[in-house]
Amino acid sequence: MSSDAILSQGYGYGFALGIGAAFALLMAVITKILSRFMGQVQNSERFSTASRNVKSGLIASSTVSAWTWPATLLSSGAWSYSHGISGGFMYGVGGTIQVTLFLFLAIQIKLRAPAAHTVSECFSVRFGPAGHWMFLCYCVATNVLVSSLLLLGGSQGFTATTGMHTVAASFLLPLGVMVYTALGGLKATFISDWIHTFIIYVILIVTCYTVYCSSSLIGSPAKMYDLLKEVEDVFPNASGQSYLSFHDKEMFFLTWSVMLGGLSSVFGDPGYSQRAIASDAKSVFQGYLMGGICWWIVPACLGSSAGLACRALLLNPASITYPNALTDSEVNSGLPVIYGMAAIFGKSGAAAGLVMLFMSVTSATSAELIAFSSVTTYDVYRTYIKPDATGKQLVNAAHISVVGFSLFMAVLSVVFNYIGVTAGWLLSFIGIILS
């Protein structure tokens, strides 16, 4: 726990428990309404596929939500803080390519396997049991590593910002998600993803407008330019390049690394193919294309506003670390975004950053939970354990998978925290080991 946290622990526990409980209650009410008035009774098919009629708008918002990891918010700001204007922009470029390319696989799934429940089932038909098990292990490994990255980034962000204990954060953050995912299945995930994405975009728009239009500390692109020139003389870029240029070679290597690493995270993560399976056949192309483009806005704008503001205000007493620069540990933990928002807005800015972080953790976690439960239910339980399983038994297996996987990834996040793994390091590690 940190004694120098910007916010009190009450913010951390309040957000993790209060907002999590509110979302769980909201999803429970929506699920009840859909069941009673629209005839959408929760069965095994609807739990995993959302009846296969989801339109492009929900597919796009769900794709943005699933790909907006804590690392997206925190690392894009850290890149902008460390490398200047190219940071958030290049992070967005490196991350949007995978989702855009994935839409071609999504189209083929709808064309060739319209009745599939998971992408692993397609491998079973095409390559037999050996190929099925190989890709199944790959899917599970991707689920485990991505989920641990989500909770690791979220718990470290909550701890650094509020002083909340990392163990408490690791177990409380997925609690509400576990409840509403088990209650509502994939449809609840789509609805919650839309709400999460809406909240993130509202905070993002307010942050960008304030930094470049109304803030007394910056207030215009010209002032941002001048401040970055001034701070460059005192705290120069480690690469020797200007914060105002795109000539930083390290940025291109980092972007290449994120792009290649992200290919495995998207194509191997059954959560993305789950959206293709759930989508209406006419909506899959528009949904993924819009999702990829709209996702790029998140790291590009957040890095260019909060991340750059943190660097530009280092010589201003409003800076959280004034008169010093951020330590390597703070940068690696993704704190430039939180510190930048706190410098611009005060404590309310840090709280807003924490809300964004909470939304990214919970929305992406729900996608991982439903993907893992679908794989274990249909590719393991029904295929190898009980081929004649009834719909009720499949739903029960899905519920057990959701609860068990939630606890497992919370424990794994605690282990990573205690051995000193950061979200930035794990992001690179995932790309290396999965690719």
C-alpha cells in the first residue's frame, strides 16, 4: 500500500464494490426484463451465442470494450509521456491492425460455420481431435494470460492511485463481473460493454477538450507545444529525440512489438470469435471495422491529452511529482495518465481516471469469462465428458466455469503482483510467448 496515494482507499473500495454491485444489479434487472417481456429465457444457446442476432453497433462497442485493456489506457499514456506526440498515436496504430484483420476470419466463421459455438469447434471439424486439443490449449493459455494482465493492470493502478491493497483489488474487481456474466451470459456482456464504452468516451472527450481548449494550465495546442519545448530542456527524451517529432526509432520498434504480440491475443482469444458467432450475418463486417477504427481513438486521444499533459506540466507545481520527473516504476505502472488527469482536474481527475480503469478492467474481463466458459462448456464438457448433456447441464457447467475462472485469475494476479511483474512487462511477455 502506498502512503503517497492521490486518493483515499475509500475511492478504491467504493468503486470496486459500489460500481461493481450496481452493474451486477443492473444486468440482473435487464436479464429479468428480457426473459419476462421479450421471451429471451436464459438457456445454453442464448448464454453462449446471444441468439446469433446481435447488430453491428453492439458488435463495435463490444469490440472496443474488449480491446480496451488497462494496458491500453495506461501504456498509451506512458508512451506519450516517455516519447511525446508519437506515443499514443503509434500505440493506436499498433493495436488497431489486429482487430481490422480479424474481421476476415469473423466473416469466414459466419459463412462456413454459422452454427458453431466457439472457434475451437471449427478446428475440431477441420483437424480432428489432435488439432482441436492443440488450439484448445492455445485458447486457454491466451485466456489465462490476458485475464491476468487485465487484473494486474487494474489492481496496480488502483493500488498506486488509492493505496488499496493489491490482494483486495485483485479479488474485488472481478466480483461484480462474475455475478452479471453468470446471470446474463453473452447478451449481458454486450449490454454492459456498451455502457462501459460510453462512459470511457465521455471521460475521454471531457479530458481532451479541457486539456486543449479550456484548461488554465494548457488550454491550447500552441501552449502544449511551448510547454513540451520547455520541459525538453530540463527532462530530455531518453532516446535523444524531440517530444514533438515522430523520429523516435524506439517507438517504431515498440509499435511493431505491440502489433505482432496483439495478433496472437486477438486471433487466439476465443472472446473475439465469440462476437462473430453472436453477430447477425449482415453486421459482422461493419461491426468489426467500426470497432477497430473507434478503438484507435482511445489510446491516441488519451495519450495525446493526459499522457502529454503529465510530461508538459513537469515544471509546474500542479504536477503530482513536482519538481521531479516520474520514476521508472511509476511510468512502468502506467501512472502518467492518472497523474496527468490529476494535474489538470485535481482529485476529480484522478477519480475519473480510476473510473476509466475500472470500466476497462471489468468490460474486458467479462469478455474473457464468457469466452472461457464457452470453450470449457462446449469444447471440453460436451465434446469429451458428457456428449448427451442437457441444456440445463450445459448452463450449470458454464456457471461453474465463470466462477472458477474468476477466482483463478484473481489468484494469478496476486502472484504476479508479489513477484514484481508490471503490466507493461506482461504485455510484452504475452506477445512473445503466445506469438
